[in-house]
Amino acid sequence: MRGLRETLAESHIAGVAVAVLLLWAIFWGLQGLWVPLYRFIGVLLTAIDIFEFIPRDVTQYGMVLFMSSFDLFNALVALGGAWLLSNWVYGVEPLRGLRECHARFVGRNRA
């Protein structure tokens, strides 16, 4: 009787799950960095337009950073899940696990 680890590796379910988790990590990471970066660029351009302009309303920017931290946390959770799943099934980090899964898939179709 095969174990769950071997079944996941042979059916490529783990590879798909790792790929989806990595895509989620990229999505949430970009979403978490986009809003603060956009605001920072806006303030920087305004400061260049109006010499020595410093925004006094820090609470607004603090709230943006607070909300963006949730997106970055989601990115870390998805990356950690991909890392744990790939390490458990394939014994390597996620990208190497995806390469191994791809090599098995291509090798199986050619035979």
C-alpha cells in the first residue's frame, strides 16, 4: 500500500498545489507592496513639485501600511505552505520540486 506522499508525488497534485501557492505568494506580495509604493512615489513627486513638502497626516499612511501588512502576511503564509508541501513530498525547496515534478511529467508522457 502506497503512502500519501508517494500518491501526491505520482499524481502531480502536490506540484499543482505548490505552483498555486507560489502564484498566491507572488500575488499577495505584489499587492502588499503596491499601495505603499504607490503612495510613496506620490509623496515623493509632490515633494519634488513643492519644495520641502512633508505630509503631516501620518495616520493615513500608517493605516495603509497596516492594511498592506496583511497582504504581506498572506504572501508569507502561502510561501511557507508551498515550502512545507514541497519539502514534505519532494524533499527539496518549491522551485526545485516543481522542476522535479515537471521532469517526471514530461518523462512519463514520452515513454
